[in-house]
Amino acid sequence: MPEYDLGVNVSKIKGVQSMLSITQLQNLVKDTTEGVFKFQKIMNRRPGTQAEVDSIKGEIYNMPFYDELLLNRKSNVTVMLLTLDRKIVDSKNRLALVTQITDLGDKFTQTTNIETHYSGLPYIRTINTKRLSSELILFSLLSILITAIVLFVIFRSFKAILIPMVVVFLSLIWSIGTVVLFGYKLSALTGLIPPLIIIIGIPNCIFITNIFHREFVNHGNKIKAIARVIVRMGMALFLTNFNTAVGFATFTFTESKILSEFGVVSSINVMLVFIFSIVHVPILFSYVDAPPPKHTKHLDYKWMANLVKRIMWLITHHRIAIYAVTVVLLGISVWGMTKMRTTGALTDDIPKRDKVYTDLVFLEDNFHGVMPFEIVVETEQKKGIVKYTTIKKIDEVQKILAEYPEFSRPVSIVEIIKYAKQAYYNGNPDQYGLPDRDELNFIYDYIPKGKDGKRDELTKPFIDSLQQKTRISVQVADIGSAEMKDLLKSVRPRIDSIFPKDKYKVTITGSSLVFVKGTDYLVDNLLWSLLAAIILISGLMAFMFSSFRMVLISIVPNLIPLVLTAGIMGFADISLRISTILVFNIAYGIAIDSAIHFFSVYGHELKKNTQDIKQSVEASLKETGFSIMYTSIILLFGFSIFMLSKFGGTQALGMLICITLFTSIFTNLLVLPSLLMSLDKVIMIKSLREPYAELYDEEIDIDLDSLEIKKIEDGN
């Protein structure tokens, strides 16, 4: 019997504390000589003949206690339940333990052609961790490759690729090193940090390179161009990276460990990327030759110049149309937001065709669920649980649970009593059921006594020492948080109607319920973290421009993409969960960077052009339009690699961030300039008259060509 051999081999694995299967079953029998119930093992050895196997099978089928717990008679499916060492499960040795178990199961399938299925939280988490490790390497390499290709297409220079790659490799090493340094484990979120930091860091290099090339073309002095890059871009880059870091840092406000770890590591590394960019890129530019004309052709791309002219024509002559289209899209998006729903299931991020998911569904179809769900019943008096009235109430609750296909067959003190009744009547399966009061008294006399002299050896695993507290253990299907809420709303009142609150205390718990509540809690916290990000970044913008009006002008165009994305999620039935809510914090922190770069140039142009708003907007678009488009292309291609993930949440994250960033291009290039030109000129002058933080001012620039170096002789 191969099943017997499999059970023996699995039980020998270090880390498997206990194993229960049909080959290890024990039957409850009545010993009339000693007057007690005893457990009798069904298989003491490996069956040698088919006749023995058929006899054992018939005996198992006569034990209703195990039906739908260890076997499904209709589908002829059996299950092997393993209890694993918690210390190993919580350590890096979990992968080796799970691999040993699945290897034995796969070998069993190859030998017998009997299909095996695996499930359970340790198994699912182990498989996910293994996949995350492989995706971490894949996404990091892809992000480097994609950024290199886009950089070459834009700048047509290998130097323009190699220099940013220095920042990329430093960012990659530090992002992984930071995770290890803080002692964090690889998770679905921390695994995204290395490629995420690479993608976010490259735009810094693009802005620096673009300004460097523009300055060099203007005056032909490489050192002067480098100096002015630092002066002009230093503060702007700091503020944009700080904004992005704030967007990540707000995750630390939540009480979720996984989100807090993600927030800490990502925010630290965003600021490290800023340091690497502003320090290493200019230094490396100083060592290489000045860029030849072919490397600065990107500054004169006709399509970009034509695009700027087209944008200026639209915002000059059709601002009302821009506002009208924006309002209509916002209205439709708000309607879509009403269709959004929150969900949280164990298999949310697992593809429907994945073996992990199909195995879970298979077990749910045959045993109704694998997620623990428990109902704890407490009485206010000793031995209150073993009273017949309480036992009948527990049986009533079990009948209610049986009406819901989401629940498995329960295990409780009532099932033990039913099993004992069958044993009392010499194993007759027709006698499996709740005894009456008289039968219960006879049955109770056959329960063996423990060391303390109490007759509770059979029921001890289900009740406390005072016999006033018990639990009903069932498994529930992985139905998601919304469905679980509806299920609880239906079940809870019916349970409360059976157990009066003045006599009983009923608590519904279990990891399935904790998971659902945790999902709702995390979504609520993430919404607060998004609000915190908006407030903090708004405060930073107010500090920069010393004007509430300017804060609104910079923030509104970048809130619009978030609303549009939320509307798309509602219409596309993309649920609101941990992986998708991250989109808003991340995308908002990144998208508003374009507004900061635009205003950093606009403030200077407004002074330079004697407060001419139209001329200042056009000049700002010409200078920042290149960088905004280039960085947006990098970000779009970079985040698109997440759509290659095997995890649904990561796929959704990549797709939704791309949608948000894509729409932010248009809002920052159309809506933002339109708002500036629509406002009164006097108001705008006052708004930008005395900012608290000067992003850059070319008037203070030093003419390096006029500097002379004089030799100071000794003694002079």
C-alpha cells in the first residue's frame, strides 16, 4: 500500500511533529472487560494483500467521525494532515522542509499515478517566497536593461548609459543591503524595492544629463556646465526625491509590519539615490570628454519642439475645452470609484491557473476549506460545557454551520460524544449521533479516567480543566474579506440566538478571520497614509513657494490621475487591497516631481521675462518638457516590467502605476500650465515673489571664464 509508505516516510522528516491520515487512524472501541473506551490502531503494519486493503477500507468507511475530515467518500479523496515545527516554519529552513515533503509527494505520484495536491499557510508562503526571490533577480536585471536601452535611444551615447549605471548599481547594492541590515525578511513588498529604486533613480540622471547638455551647448564650457547643474538642479532634485521619499515613508505610520518595513527601506534608499546622483554623475562628467554635437541632438528634436508649440496653442486658445474634458473625466471616474470594493483573500495575488491556486480549490471542493475558523463558547460555571443543554446547543450551532457550503465539517466535543455513542453500540455506524440524556450517562461511565481521576480523557483536547470553555473548530474556504463579512453577518446572529449573552460568551476567531480583519485594517491605514502623504507634500510645496495658491496649482493636476486610476479600478473590477492601494502613495510621490521641476524653471523664467506669464510658461515647457517626457518614458517602461510578475497584486501594481503616470504627463503638461495662465497675473506675481526655498537663480552664477589663477610666491 503506497499510501502507508508515504505516511511513514513523511513522518520521519525532521520538522514534521505529527501526521494524521487514513493509514494512521485509530478506532474508538468499547472494552467490556475493563469497562472503558480505548483507541485501537487500524493498521499495525503495511497491508500485504488486496483483501487486507479492502477490509481496512470497509472499516474506515464505517467510521463517520472521519468522513469529510480525512476522506471524502463520494470522490474517494483522502487527506494527510501534517503539524510542522513552528521554529522551523519561522526560519529559513522552512523551504528545505516543504521541499522534502513535496518531493516525497511528487515521487508518490510518479510511482502510483495518483495525483497529489498541497496546501496550507506554510506551503503557500514558502512557494511565494521562492518565487519572490527569483522575481527579485529578474526584475532587477530587466529594469537595468530597459533603462539602458531608453537612455541610449534618448542620448545616443554610451557615456550617457554608463554614468547612470553607476548610480543604478550603487542603488541596487544599497537597497538589498538595507533590507539585510535592518534584519527584514523578503516579502511581496520588500522584494519590489531594488527594481523600484532603480526605476526611480534613473530620472535623476536624466534631469542632470539634460541640464548638463543644455548648459554646455549654451556656452561650451564643460566645468561651468557641471557647476551650474549642481546649482540649478541640486535643490530641485532634493525636493523631488524628498517628496517621493515622503510618499514611501507614510507607510511607516501604519501598524502593519510588512508595510512599515517597506516604508523604512524604500524611503531611505530614495534619498540615497539622490546623494548618489548629485555626487557621482557630475564627478563622472568631469572625467569624460565634453559631449559632441551628436550626443546633444536630443535637445533639438523637432517633434518635441512641435509638441511644445501644440501644447501652447491648446492652453492659449482652448483652455476651456481642457477644463471641460478634465471635469467630464473626473465625473466618470468618481462614478467608477463608487464601484470599487475592498477584498482580501489568501489567493488574491496567485494566478487562477497556478498549481498553488488549483490545489487550494481542489481541497475546498472536497473538504470545503483549509483556512482555520473557530467558535469559542464559554459558560459562567464549572462543568457548564458538559451539561446536556450546552451540548445540544453546540450541536444546533453545528447544524447551522452545515447549511453553509463555505464551512467544512466541524470538530468539537459533540463529535467526540457522537463517536463515543457509536463505540458504545459496538461500532454500529447507524448509532453515530447525539445520545439522549440516559445514553449520555451510560456513555460517560465508559470514558477513561485521567491521572487526576476525572473522566475527561476523550474530551480533554476540546475543553479546559474547569470544563466551562470549549471550541468548535471548522475550516472555511478562501472566499475573501467582503464575502467573509457577509458570512459573519449571517452566521453570528443565529449563533447568538442559541447562546443567550447573559449565560454564554461566544467568540469567533481563527486565522481566516484575523486575515480578513487585517486586510480591512491595512486598507484603512493605507488610506490614512495616502492622506498623510498629500498633507506632508503639500506642506513642503507651501514651504517652497510660500503660497497656498501655488500649493493648489501644483497638487491638483497630480490628484487628478489618482482619481482617474481609482475610477478605472472601479469599472475594471480591480479590488482595493494591499498591493493596489500602494499605487496611490507611490504614484503621487513620483508624479508631483514633474510639477516641482516645472515650477523650479517657471519661477526663474517669470523673473527673467518681467512677469510675462505666457512667455514664462512657454519657456518652462521648452526646458522641462524634454525631461518630463523622457523620465515619464523611463518610468512607464520600468514599471511595466512588474506586469510580468506571477503575482496578481504585483501585476496590478505595475499596470495601475503606469496608468497613473501616463495620465500625469498630460495633467502636468496641459492642466498645470492652463491653471497658471488662467489665474490673475498679480496673484501669480505675489505667489512667487518671496519663496522660502530658492530652487536656483542664474543671476548669482559666477562667470568661470573671467576667473584667473595667480601664483602666490613664498614670502608675499
